[in-house]
Amino acid sequence: MGLIFWWMLLAWAAVITIYWLVRYWLLARRKRTMPLTALPVAHTNRLIGLEEYMSAFKRYRMLISWATGLLSLGLLSAILLSARPNTVSVITPVQHNRDIMLCLDASGSVLKEDTTLLDRFSTLVGNFSGQRFGLTLFNSSAVTIIPLNDNYQLITQQLKTAAKAFAAQKGDTFTNLTNGTLADFQSGTSLVSDGLSTCIQHMGTTQGRSQSVILATDNEVNGTPVLDMLQAVALAKQHNIHIYAIDPGVSDPQLAGDHAQLKIITKETGGSYYQLSDPNTVSSIIGTISQQDPENFIGLPQLATNDNPKLFLYAAALLTIASLALLLRLEL
């Protein structure tokens, strides 16, 4: 056990020394300047000759000694507490490496559903432990809004801000979020395979990490993407990335085949297909991803310093209580 603020012992020693020097000087000065006022008391020899008196006197002195000792030990415990007793240990950090990228279709047909998804994720991200999370929006082009990181407080705040902007569908925040997704509007809108490919590339290296893309889209493509869905799926399989699809639902029966394709691509990459209408969709996806076996990253050994005040804290408390009990008994 060590002391973080070890210099507090020296400071307290200086304070106590100064106190006794000042006290000695004041007492000595009082003796020199004040006349002797003590008066002799007659027949005290008879009083101190009484057995009951001497017994009470000895008991009183013993209680005074105990009270002084307990108060001194209590003060010592308090001084040690002010120096912050601590223990030092060697720890080897282990991190469960999982990366989750929310790949969100930002086309006009799903903006309302995007608001629901962002709200749901903002309530769950705070429960993560070790996972990195990111957000990429796509329409005719893709833009990363939240790079992969594990600052959950910041991520939650950004998700809530994006949800409010998507709910309003106007304002500076909404414009800033969606402008980048329309960089190549001539190519069309809701180019899902291009957006998915960009999300996969933004995942970075897959070595030693379990990586998943949550693809939220209706898959209703309007235009010609650079990469088709087969190429995007092949890229995901090449990087061993699981795709989890969240389907907001079929709006046009003639486009049911586009929605069915989402089931196929998730199956090929080892992911799963979900309906947005299920309120447990997001929590189910996170639970499924958490069951994947990640490769643990073992960091370098580090020295960890932890406060360990319990012994002196309990001692100070008990000694204070005992001292108060004695002072009460002495009627001081």
C-alpha cells in the first residue's frame, strides 16, 4: 500500500509542530505576564487519603488518557486519509473487438423510418461495452456521419441530433446531413449496393475484429449503381462482414422482389433479416451480434493505481465514535 499525496504527511507534521511551538510560547508568556492566582486549599491531605476519592481520580485520569489516545489515533487516521492511501497492481486489458456500422438509406421514401431507427439506436448505444459504432448515410452517394469509435456519450448525442433533423426534414442540420448523400444525383437515388459497398470499405481492417453492417433500407433502387448487389455481397464475404437488414416494409407490391433480395444477401453473409415494424428489431440485432465470437485483443500490461481508503476510513469513524462516548462519560 502506498500514498498518492505522501507530501500531506509532511504538511501535517509541520502544522502540528507549529501548533505545539505556538502553544508552548503562549503558555510561557502567560506565566511571565500573569500573576500567580492559585490559592492553597486546606485539608486536601484528608481528601486524597480517601480510598473512594483516589479510586475515582484514577478512573478519571484513565478515561482522560483513553480519550486522548483515541482522539490522537483518529487524527492519525484522518491524516493518512488525506494522503490518499492506494494500492498498485498490474493489469492486462482485454477488449472484445466488435465493429457495428449502421448503413442508413437517406432517400425520401424512408426518412420517417430512419427517425425511428435513430431513436432506437440512441437508447441502446449507451449499453455497449467495447464495441465500436459508426453511422453512414447513403442515397445517390454515401457519407460517413459517425466514424467507428467507442465514445458512447458522443455517439448517443449525434444519433439524437440526426433523429430530430430527420423528423423535421428541414433546417441546417438536416441539410448538412443529407447534402453529401446527393453528390451524384444524376446517377439516381437510393443506390443501395453502392451505399453498402461504401459502408463495408469504411469498416477498415477486419483482422481480429468481428464486423457487422446493419443495412436499413427498402432496397427500392432508382437508378444505375456503380456496383450491383452481387458485387457488394461478394465484398462483404471477402472481408468476413455480416450484413443485418432492416426492412421498413413493402410500399408497392410490384417491388416485393427488391425486399426479398434483402433476405438473400443477409443469408449469404451470415446475417439476418428483420422488419422495422417489430419494436424489438434493434435490440435483437445487437443481441445477435453480441453472440458472435470476437477475437479478444490483449493489450500491454499496465500499472493501475486504485484508492484504498477503507481501513483508515473505518478506523477514523470507529475512533471518533469511541472518543465521543468517552467525552460524554467524562461530561466534557
